[in-house]
Amino acid sequence: MGMTQEKLYNLIQLQPEIIQKLKLMDSHMDMKAVENELNQMVDRKSSWEAYQRLKTIFQEDEEHLRMLYCQLECACRIYEKYVEKNIPVNIYIDTMKCFTRFMEECKKKNGRMFFDRGWWTYRQVSMSLFRIGALEYEFKEYNRENVIAVHIPSDADLSLASVSQSMEQAEKFFKAYYSDYQFCKYTCNSWLLSPVLKPLLSRESNILSFQERFDIIEENQDDKEFLEWLFQAPADTEYSNLPSVTSLQKRVKTLLQNGRTVGSAYGILKKRCRNWIKV
């Protein structure tokens, strides 16, 4: 049985106010006009280009709900591919719950809900990225070789056991469902890997234990994304206006006010860490 948008909304627990807006669009969305883009968006090789074309078509859509409507339609269409590959339905649901999570994040940051992550979610609807346990995993390239990029959702449990379980499940997942995808590395590009954080964290910190799994290859001091993820604030927010509720927020805020920054770092999972993964 196929996936309908209404069923998908319920499975991912999409916010009622967004569901209401999407249902109002049912009668006037001309899906035939964008059929070519939809077909290309569910294909990993052409999904980015399809997203760019839809963005041009929908450029006057202030809340980007037409993009959301189309991407959720793509999410429905690829459900059959999950079924064909026998990928568990819970992985499909957990992966597509990104839409619900991003709506909540948007509301925290902007005070209202609109769709501001189309530039990211084309990955989920093209089966380029999967949520497996606490973490997300994406087909990627590094130095012209296949890798799996690890992403950290905002609601991820970064405890030692949770991360290890996720990585074990991911290793099994790619061997079972994508055995033809040959890769030898897991990579991660995140503010959470920034060495600047290390002296700000306790030895018991989950962030620190996550960092210690990776060899840092390069740093990017110009990256400002940590402002959004740590503070749920736009990148141009005055440092004095940043919240300081958690101990890490307080320490990073002080660091910023002293003229320093966090940036981000790119790391490769240590071989010994991958050897610990049980398959």
C-alpha cells in the first residue's frame, strides 16, 4: 500500500497548523507542472538540481510552503523504494520527522513556523540521507572517494551508548541495503567537533566523548552555524542578546564577547572506533 500525504503527516506528527495550510493547498497546487522536478528530486543524482529549479519556480512563496508540499509529496513517492529494499518503516518515519523538527526549530528561532530547510531536506526525500537511531548518515564524497557523512540532529542523544548503538546500526544498514556502495570512512563536519569547545567541556561531557571518536582534518573559524544550533538564534544576533541558560551557552557567550569564536571542524572517524563497531 502506498503512502499518502495525510498518512505521512500523521506518521511524522507534523504540526496541526502546518497540516491545515498544506490541506488548503491541495486544490490549487498544479503538480503536473512540476512533475519533471518531482521525478528528479527523488533521484539522488539529480535531487539538488531539482530543488534549485523548484526554488526558482516558487520564488514568490514567502513561507516556502509550496516547496514543503512538493518535498512531502516526494517523501510519499520514495516510500515504495523503502518497501522494495525492505528498509524498516521506523527508519523511514525517523528520517522524515526532520520536517517536523525543522518546523519547531524555525519557531524557536523566528517566533513563527515556515519552511526554511528545503536546501537540506532534498537529501531525505532522495534517499541520500537516513536517520538511524540518534544520528543521520548521508552518502557523500571526500577527496574523490565515497564516504558516509555523519550528521547530528538537534534532538540527538549523544551519550556514549546511544552514539555507539547508532553507529552499529548504521554499519549493518549500509551492508544490508547498500552493499554495492563501497566506502571506507565515516566523516563529520560540525561545530560540535570544534577544538575550541574542548576546554569549555567537562570530562563527562557527551560532546567531548563524541569529539574523541574523530581525527580532526581541518577547522573553519568562519563558520557561524553554531549560533543557530547552540543558541537557536540568527547568525547576525548581537552577542549580548544571546541566551545563557545552559552552562555551555554561558561559556561560549563569554568566549564570543572576548573576541573569539567557535567555528566548526571536519573529522574522520578513527579506525579504532570503527573497529569497535559490532556487526
